[in-house]
Amino acid sequence: MPQPPTDPVKLEVFHHLLAAYCEEAGARLRLSAISPNIRERADYSVAVFDRAGRLCAQAAHIPVHLGSAGDAVRAVRGELDLAPGDVAILNDPYCGGTHLPDVTMVRPVFGRDCRRPEWYVVNRAHHADIGGAVPGSMGIARDLYAEGLVLPPVLLRRRGRLQRDLLRLVARNVRGADERIVDLRAQEASLERLEQRLSAMTAEHGLGTVRRVTSALMDATERAGRGLLRSLAAGDYHGRDQLDDDGLGHGPLVIDLRLRLTRERATFDWRGTCDQAAGGVNANRGIAMAACVYALRCLCPGRLPTNDGLFRLLRLVTRPGSLVDPRSPAPVAGGNVETSQRLVDVALQALAGAAPERVPAASAGTMSNLTFGGSARANSAFASYETLPGGAGASAAGAGQAAIQTHMTNTRNTPIEEIEQRAPLRVRALSVRRGSGGRGRHRGGDGLVKEVEALAPMRCAFLGERQRSRPPGVAGGGAGASGRLFVERSGVRERLPAKATFELECGDVVIVETPGGGGHGRA
């Protein structure tokens, strides 16, 4: 017997309830963590999945995390028979993860008298170090094992009991172990709060009502998404761009998309993309899906709930062994942060053929990952990680914003005081890189300039893009300036490639200039 339609007001109320629960859990994670990367930069995400592993709701956190978090739930459900009190943890990019620093936690929530989980609450946080050859675990490596500690889906808690052997194993393989452990406990606290909220909601409204309304929410998002598809010009479209290189001398690396739009579905076919790279810029299918969902979501109404209904509109096609569907143990550190950005550039380029006035010029196209590591004192290692913003692409509506995180990242700036207090570093300058945005009727946003001085010997790594190519403009607009990386030693500047690991002595200065966004329209 068909169910009666759900009251639109009730749909709206439940949508905001679920999203608010995720936001609250994210706030608890941020306030409980001690690493600057989570507490200050807010490099984490929170989401809720239903008993079938379908995305119900998420907070407005990191797009690349949330678009791929469903893989983590599927991996946990496939590998573990979860019981009340269990908490699973993973980071394996070939079994539900994205790249190794992103540690995902999954907690089942059981309803009253339910033998199987009614919900799966999930968070994913970027830890400033997860081991490996390079401090910050974001250097260029030749295989996954050199990038850090790999965790398949395993239990951090078994029926409520903390698995201390696992914590000891993690602590022994990472830099700044005390910080890592506290951040993991903060992730646990976040999910505990989310479980409490969902259990209270179910007790108040009844399990049947909650199931029916969450399913109706997904259906409503699917209907709205199909409305978007029907507003676009159906047909076949093409997008193509490239990564500068893989950090090991191979490049450029071509990313090719064939997009087919119908009234019912968008098919993103990435099979024309180049083979997997030797260096760590490979992106798994979860990241490719996240980029596709994000690009399509950008054209949807802002109030549209993001849930499984949106994923139903997409078909993802990849080629095993390619840059966007690599085979283990190919390295992946940069796939989550750099390749993901280029996938969005290419997806938006293809969508522009169907909606030219609604798609902006390319943004910086890189997260400009900067890491420092060394010994703060005897037997105490530290690692500092941050991403640096660039310029946003201009649009038909106006100029792009300067020095802002765009697309697949949504993190904040690390306060200068925090960097200088936590590590032997001094920030000499942090300013907008004037004139780096592309020219046009609407100018692209400018990038930034950051100069950091080492106050002790340490190791530094940089992982970036758009140093050989420039973020293109649209509708006759000019390209944004490419990025640049320098090291200054004794007053002499040396330019370095966009993917580099190098030693610093006391007084050496790292200078990063991030790309500007593309311009829109002829000036």
C-alpha cells in the first residue's frame, strides 16, 4: 500500500534537525581536539547514514570528505559485524578511505530492540601526521606504504571497550603521538553526541516516522535534482585539463571527462584520463564521485538537502588503473587535495556547456599543502600541516574573492599565533598577492603570499599545483597567475618545484605564492 505524501513542513523540520545534529557534533569535535589542524582549521566532516548505508544528512564541512564518506560506511559494513558499543576506524584509500591522514570513524546506532544498526554516524578528520617518510605524511612517495600507517576497517572500541593495543600501535607510528590520540578521542566524543541526538529524536517521534521522513527527504532531493537536470541542455559535453606533474618527473597528466546529460541522469565518464601516476597524485573512485556530486550540487538551489537523493542522479564511469581509479598500492596523498581540485575544474568546464552563465571561471585549483616537521625537544617530534587558499574564479555575477579556500576544501586559516606557539616557526608575512587574479569584465580573486621562517633545523614539504599551468578564465576573461614556491637562504631565493621535500636550517625562509582565480568576460 503506498504511503501518503509527507508534509513538506515536517520534511523541512527533519532536514534542519539532522543537519543541526551534524553541525553540533562537528563543533564538539573541534572544541575537544587539540591539534591546530582540527581545532583551528576545522579540517573535519560529520555525516549521518541510515541502516542501508544511505547518506541522510551532513554538515557544511569539507566537500571531498563527505562526497566519499559513503565508501567508508560500505567498507565497515562489509568487513565488520558491528555490535552496540563498537566504534570502527579506518584510513585505507583502497577500503573506504581517501588518503592516509584522513582518519574516518564509524559508530553504529541501534534502535530499541533492533538487532542491526539503525544509523551509522561518521566523522573524518585530517590528522597532521600519520607516519611515513615525510613529516605531515603529505610528501611524494612511490607507494602507499611510504606515505604512512595504513588502517583497514578495525575496531577502536569493541562493545564499549577501548582497544588499547590499537592505540599503542598508532602512537608508535606517528609524529606528535599525544596530539593524535587526543584528536582521536575528540572524534569519539563527537560521534557519541550525535548518537545521543538521534536516539532522542527516534524516541520522541517513533522509529517508523523517522524512517519514513528520512526516506521522503532523499526522494525530495532526488526530485529537485531531476528538476535541475531538466533545466540544463541535454547532450554530450567534454572537459579536459591536466595536472602539472606527479612529483617524480612525470607529466603533464591528462584528466579527461565525457559528460552526458539527460532529463534523468548525469553520466560522468572519466575513462579518457591518463594511467595512474608513479607519484602520489592518484585519486580513488570515492574522490572522483565527490568531485562529480560537488560540481552538480553547485548548480542546485542552496536550500536543497544534500543526501543520497543527489547521488542517485549520477553515474560514475572510470577505468581501473587510471589516475582516478588506481590499483593498490599506488600512492594517493595528493589525490585527495590536488587531483580532486582539478576534477572539479574539469567537471565544471563540461557543465558550462549546458549552463554557460551559471559556471564561474577556474579558481586557484590547488590546496597548496605546506608541512613542517622535526624535533621540538628531546624525544618529541612535531608536525605542522596546513593548506593555503588562493583566488576564486570570477563569474557572470561578479569578481572572485581573494585568498579563500575553494571547491573541495572548506577549511579556515591557521592563526599566526597558533603556528608560532606550537612549532619553532615565525611567520614573516601573510598578505594578499595583489594582481594575481585574471583580468576580465569581472576579475578573478587574488591569491596570497605567506613567508615562514624556521627557528630550528627541520624538514619541510610542499604539495601543490598550477605552477606550470594557470587557472583559465571564461567568456574571454584572462587566466589567473600561476603559483610559486621559494626557499630563501642567507638572503638568496631559490625557486622550487610545486612538489618538493627539503631540509631547512635555522633562519631559512619558505615563501609560498598561491595562484589567482580566472577572470570572467572581456575587460
